[in-house]
Amino acid sequence: MNRFYATVAAAAALAWMAQPVLAQYANEFVPAHLIQQGKTSVPIAGSGRVVVQVQVNADGSHKAIRVIKSTNSGDNAAALEIAQSSTYRPARRGSHSITAFYDFTLNFHGRSVAQAPSQGSGVTLSATGLSPAAAQIAVLIRQNQYAQAKAKAQMELLNAPGDNSLREMLGVAAYDAGDFVAAAAAFDRVSSIAPQFRTAAAQSFAAAAVHQATSDATQALAYAQKAVALQPVTNSRFALGVAQLASGDNAAALESLKAAHATSMSDSHIPVSSKVNIDAELLQAYLANGDQQGAKAIAAQIKQLDPSSTAADRTMGVSLIKSGQAAEANKDFATALSDFDQAAALGDPTIAVTANVAAAFATAQGPKPDYKRMQSYADKAIALQPNDAQANFAEGIALTGQWTTSHDDGTKRKAADALNRADEQAKAEGNESLSLQIETFVKQNLNGGSSAGAGNGG
């Protein structure tokens, strides 16, 4: 193999290895919560129960939309004013706030309205069973001062490390602040979690398990198992399945996710988006176990749940890309390209870019690289994502390969332009490793102007 082909093969291998791992697409859904109940200047007509639908936006703003149910229409105006003057925490999918609806139930007794408990963690905090220091922290939590509550709990624990109620308050404060990993760590050090904190603890363990599955599978599995032990509900079993998949226990993951799927389908309160997330993870489990029939069935169900969802296509695409990489590692380039082509054809843009870039580099790995075909794959990726650094790098390599045989100055200029775009984008993304690979390739194959490596190789 001549020097140019050796350089291209090394660059292609390094570039593909440098590609970021595709993110997990199953993110836990946390519904919107009431932070502080508002007040009303409208006279209350009398006893009754009114449910108001509130739209809580991702930025925390909100609007009381309508009365869903009412046993006393005379209380509707007061209920709407209370709902509008209240404050809410937005719903979250994973770590991102999203817009969602909150159904606010108000119970009117005579001329007064019952004070709704804080719903940040689902825990009604009282001094009962708490140490004096923990009771002070509970006050801060009720006032939504979560950072102060966490700081005070951590300080008090230095003097009383065996105070379970302090750790429980630390867990509740962290959970309400959206720091699930810290909440799980706090609850994990409680020897026996009190009944009123078990829901918050189970949700913390489940959320932390999903969050840490790709970075620390062992810890994620331990947290998920604790979540199931506290509350064997859909959310806990989903987290367990995610952690088991990350740990490589594919058979157990399939059973856990089947259980989560079954309970989610029978629960009308679980949003469709969450059901799609569960099924996307279940699809991964079927694929990991080599059950293509099960995978196709659940992919079809995802489309039935949400025709606009690309979760199934992405999951199938990730599986095909992985199998293509394995084939490429075994020098089975025909199978690798077939897998990459199938992944790109699924229709998800992110998957298509990744698959076409993978296919482009795969064509440079054989004994006689086909640089026109490599360029064709790179062109497809660039058409979808013009600024993709890997795609432009592949384009530059393909054009350089063609220039080494044609010696056409126009082709060389196009190669230099593509490599320059790739280098600029790699630097913009902070990918110094890729930038170094690109600049080394340019120095060895373009800036030197050498055609010593030209030829058909061998």
C-alpha cells in the first residue's frame, strides 16, 4: 500500500473512532408541579371541587386555560384566579424543561379553599419525626429555598452524620431542585427511609439511574434496584431496564422493560411521550437479544402511539450502525456498507448523517479505496448537515484521493476547501483531536503537493 493510501486509512479509522457516541433517546418525563398556591379576590360561593387545566410553559410562565370539572360552578371564577396567581415548576424530559399541562384540583369548604400541599417532591413536610435541625430545613424547602436547604443540611450533617432525617431533607431539597443524582446519593445513605419519603426516594433513584446509565452502569444498576425495591412501578422498572441494558444484562433488561411497557399501556395518566420513550428502550432490548420479530412489533407500536416520532427509526439506526462497525472491523466491507445504507434509509436525519459518514470512511478501508463512491456518501451527509466536520473531512479525503491520480488543480482546490471547512468546524466544536487529524492529513497530502503516493496502491 502506498503512502497516501496508508495515510487515508489511518485518518479514516481515527476519524470514525472520534465520532461521539449517539445519545440515549429514552429520557424520563417528570410532570409539572405546583410550587405555591395563589389567592383569590373573587368571593367563594360555597363548598365544591373544581379542577382547572393550567398550561405551564418551559420558562415557568403559565396560563389557567379552562375548568375541566366542577361540582359548584359558582366557585369557578375563584378557582381560575387561584390557578392563575399560583406558581409552578415546569415539566421536564430528562434535564430539559418542556411545556405541559397541570390539572389543579381545588377543594372549597364553605367560604374557604383548602391549602394544597407542596408538590415539588410529593412530600407533605411537617416536623413530625424530624430532628430539630431537619425541621428547620423542612421550613426552607416549604419556602422553595432549595439551595439554602441543601447547604444547611450538608453543614448540619458534619455535626450529626447519623441523622437520617437530615439526609432525607437533603434528598428532598435536591430532588425539588432537579438534582436527581445528588438526591439519590443522599437517600442512598439513609439506613431506613421513612414511608413519607419513599416516593421521592424511588423517583430520585430511578432518575439518577437513567442519568448515569452510560457513565456508570454499576451505580445506575444499584440505584435502579433500590427504586424497584421502594416502589415497583412503571418508572422504576423502566430505570432498571435501562441500567440492565447498560450493564450488558440484555435478557434481564428485556423482561424489566416488558413489565414497564405493560403497566404504561394500561395507565391512562402516563403521557404518550413517556410511553414512546419506554418502547424505544424496549426496542433496544429486543435488538440486543437478537429478537428481530419483537423489535419490528414494538417499532410498529411506537408509530401507532405517535406517527411523528422518529424514536423507532433512531433505535433501529443505532443498531445497524453498530453492526456495520463490527463488520467493518472484521474487514467485511460489503456487509458494513449494507448496514450503513439501511440505517441511512430509515429517514431519521441524525442517523442518516452518521451512517453516510460511516459508509464514506468504510470505502477508504479496503485494499483499493473507491474515492468517487466515498465522495458520494460524504455528499449525502453534507446535504443533510453542511457543517458536519466528519462529513467534510470525508469529502476532503475523497477529493484528495481523486487528485492524486488526476493531478487536476480544481479537484485539489475543492479538497482543500472541504478540509478547511472540516478543520474550522472541528475547532468550533472544541474537537482538538479531530482538528489535529485534519491538519496532519493536509500537511502530508496537500500542502506538500506531493504526488509520490499517487497510483493504485497495493
